[in-house]
Amino acid sequence: MDNRKLKAELGDLVGGTFLISAIYFIWTNTGFISLFTIPHISFLIFGCLVSKFFLGWILFLIIKIIEKPFDYFDRKFPNYLHKGNNAAWIKFLGFISQILIYIVIFNITKHFYINLFTSEYEIKHPPLMRSFHCSQLKNEFTLGKYSNPTNKQIEDLCSCIDNKLTEADRTNLNSNINEIGTDNFIKSVKIFGDSLKQCGGHDL
């Protein structure tokens, strides 16, 4: 396929998926009429253009990179990929790739919508804001606003964090800030935050 035509088709695919996804999120969270408010219209137009030209261009580059080994194979073994079951598998992989593109763009759209219109999203989806506690530490901690890990996941997280903390860190985290000084307390809190991230706490 001609590169210009491929770029245009990918741009339409990505831009169209963004537009449909964005309309879905706005409509289901704030109603049909809110689609015609200036912030939402701006989000739809700007997001659609960015998706079409920027994300479409990135997707084009990825496809051209993936295409290279297939092109090389096709030159070495002409028509092999276009015969019988092989052609069917190529079409099937193309279909699966298209589904994956829909899923990725849908989730990218959701991410930007939630970050740009947090207050209206939270009306329908109130944050859980759960707090958690590790037996080795006195204070509770929170994860993401919508984090809802299982008890087993928290146990594994706490075990991982505990392995990364020194005895001095545990003592500082369990002490009053006036007892150990601000610098030591802040240092230990930073170590705890780094350990939390390394142990996958931000992904729960």
C-alpha cells in the first residue's frame, strides 16, 4: 500500500476511535447535552486532531518497522505469505492488530478524559481512597484513588517493602518526627516511597 494512503487510513482509524471513545466517556458521565459545552467540544476537536496526526504517525512508523522482516521474507520466498492458510493467518493477525489498536486508543482516551475532567468523572465514579497498613509499620498509607488490591496483594507488597527497608528506616518511620528530626523522617519517607514504587504499589 502507498505510504501516503496508509498514513491517511491509520490517521482516520486512530482519530475516529478517539472521537467515539471520547463521546462515550462524556455522554455516560455527564449526559448527551454536555457534549456541546465548550470544554468538551475543545477536547473532542483537539484530541481528534492530535490522535489523527501524531498517534497516527507513530502507529505508521511502528507498522513500517514491523513490516520490514515480512518484506524481506516475501522477497526471499515470493507469494509464500499469500497462499492458502498463510494468507488467512496474515488477515487474522491484521484483524487482531486492529482490535489491539482500538483497545489502546480507548484506554489512552480514558486516561486523558479522567485527568482533564476529574471532577465530573468522580461524580459517577467516586474515588475509593482506601488506606492500607503493613504490620511492620505504624502508619497507614494510600495508593491510587481507585486502587482496590486484594489482601494477598497487600501482603506481598508489604513483604517486598520490608525487604528494602533497613532497621533504621523502620525505626524512623515508626517514630515521631520530633524524636528523630525532620531530615531523618523525610529521608525515610522518601525511601519508603521509592520502595513502594519498586514493589509495584503504583500498579495496584
